Amino acid sequence: MSVSLTENRWNDDDAARWANDAGDDPADRDLALRIYTSRLIGGDPDLVLHGGGNTSVKTMRGSNGAVMHVKGSGWDLATIEAPGLPGLHLEATRTGGRAGALSDPQMVALLRANLLDPEAPNPSLETLLHGFLPAKYVDHSHATAVLVLANQPDADSICRAIYGKRLAVVPYVMPGYDLSIAAARIAEANPGCEGLWLVNHGLFTFGDTARDSYDRMIEFVNMAERHLASRGISILPTDERPREDPFLDLLKERLQAAGSVFTDGIVIDARSGPSIDAFLAHPSLADLATRGTVTPDHVIRVKPFPLLLEGMESADAIDSALKQFGRRYEAYFRAGAAEAKEAKVMLDCLPRVVQIRNIGMVGIGKTAGEAQIIADLTSQSMRVMLAAESYGRFTPLTPSQLFKMEYWSLEQAKLGK
Ligand SMILES: [Zn+2]
């Protein structure tokens, strides 16, 4: 069986050009190489998609002393530039982060207070995690092959079997302050580890140089890919094409008629292709497709589950399927809100993804960009779920964990921008 491996795209000439163009200041050169490998990671959809993942570098910046540059909220690794990696006073950020449990607003205030440039974008919600890790360069991805294995019931022992002590296992903790503290403790308890395996979430790697950290990211992803291949599991290629059909116009019309969230405009991104067909033909489709998202971030865009249709149904049948989806979403909301510490306001009850047997998959957004992002995330998710289910059992976050992420005020703030 031939193994398709994620490519290491480091190029010495390109790296030298980035460093030289940055000038003589060693901090600017460190940052330039950070931008270079961030773009290498962001440019591969099987590592991260649409704003997923984050990266950082720690350096010495003149009179500011130790500074950490970390991905800013709203930036995409594929196209990141220096302003997308705002600098923070490293020691003050660490001290503030360790002073005691922080609420979400307290964490955001701490990060903003330590920005070198007060006009800079909000640093990543994972900034404290990056800051607590001692390594100079830190990279974080949601690689497809890693998600296949990190969403298994025994994801921790799988990690140990493949990577030994090179990776330390972090059980699922919601991103933000709690994850930063938990991950820092685990990294400290595993001296010499080269990265962190985040169950149900993804992979962190670190190193003394931009290249070390990037090489490790690719090496560890390749090890996951080889492990899957050794079990006879292949991740299907991304091979979809746009799908057109009059039925999709009807679906769009019914979605628009169903609710206020789309009354100002609705764009659908409909696709079919061998990997989508294989997913929609899965014998346990109704269960597999609605079990949960492959990484926590996705839920804010795709909702916790899609709407499934059995085929080209009538307008009435679509309407009743939408109502049924709404009732299921409402039940999910009520269960989650009952556990929440503060009052939550329900978002709209309409799907962002529709999966139609024998037809294809549809991403739904208010704009073409949004619909495309949702369809891209769903396409990767289908490939992850199929491979995960043939490896063992796709075992993602629970509805309660998904709810906490979807209704996390800091994630909602990100979408609002
Ligand atoms: Zn992540």
C-alpha cells in the first residue's frame, strides 16, 4: 500500500531570503522565520484550515527584553504577516497567567495589557499555553491524520505506542486558560518531550529553531500517517467538485424561508466527489455524521451536527426536516445551558451543513466565503470520520463539551468580527 505523506516544504533558500529581508535585528529575523514556517503550515489544508492552528516565537527585543510573538485572532496562518503576530511582554504575561485562576475577561485583559502595541489584534486564545512552554518556537495544528487517531476512545495509548516519550498526552480540556495550565503542567512533567498530543483536538510541537519545530510537526504527522497505513487505513483524498442540481435551489429557498438568520442573504457551497460519496454511503451514516466535530474549533462554524436528508425531498419534507433539526438543536442547547454557570442565549436553530444521500454535501453561509469555509471544514471532517471509524471508533467531544465551546463568549466574539 502506498502511503501518501504530508510533505515537508522547508526550503533553505526561501528561509534565508525571509531572514535576510528582515534586516540585522535578530528579533526581526526570528519573527521572519516564524512567519515563513507559519505560512508553510497554513498552506497545507491537511495541517490546518481557515484560521485554525496557531504559532509563536520567543525572542529578545531591545529594551523590551523577552517578548513573545503569537498569532493574533482573525489572522490566517497561510497568509500571516508581521502585524498578525503581535508581541507581548513574556515575563509579565507568564506571571499574570500563573497568579491564580483567570476568568475569560481577566485572561483577555491580561493579554491586552501586555501587548507591545496597544492597537494590535487580540492574541490567540492559546497565548498562555504558548507562553508557559519554554521552547523558543511553538507550532499548533489540527492535522487530518492526527485527528483520526486523537478521536479514538484510546487516543492516549495510541499516542504512546506511536511516539513513546517524544509526545506528552494532554487529555481533553477546553481551550483557553484551563488548557494552558493543564498543558504547561504536563509538558513540565515530561521533560525532553518534543510536543503535545491533545486528545480530541490536535498537535503541538516545539523546538529551538523555526525549522526544528516545523520538522517535528511534519515528522509527527507523517508518523500518524504511516501508522494508519500500517493498519490498512487510508485517508481519502480531497477530490470534490461543485454540485449543481435544481433540488439545491429548492433547498436554498426553504432554508431562507425558515429563518431570520438567512433573510438578508444565503449562499450555499454544494459539492460531491468520491470521498463525499463514500461518507454518505456509510452504513452508520446517521450516527457517524452527527456524533460531533473533529476538533473543538469547528463547532462555532458547522454547529454540533449537520442536517441529513435521504435524497431529493419535497418542499414539505425539507421544511419538516428543518423543524426536526431545530428541535434537536434546541434540546442540545437546553441540556448545555442547564449546566452553564451563566445564562446563555440560544443562537439560531438552522443547520450550517446539509448532507444529502446520493447527492452531496452543502455548506451554508451568509456569504460565499463563509459557505466555502464551512464546506471545506466538512470535507476534512468527513475524511477524518471515515478513517477514524475504520480504524476503531470515531469518538469526538461530547455534546456537553461541544456546547461549552460553541457558546464560549470568546469564540462568539471571534465570529462577530
Ligand atoms: Zn487548536
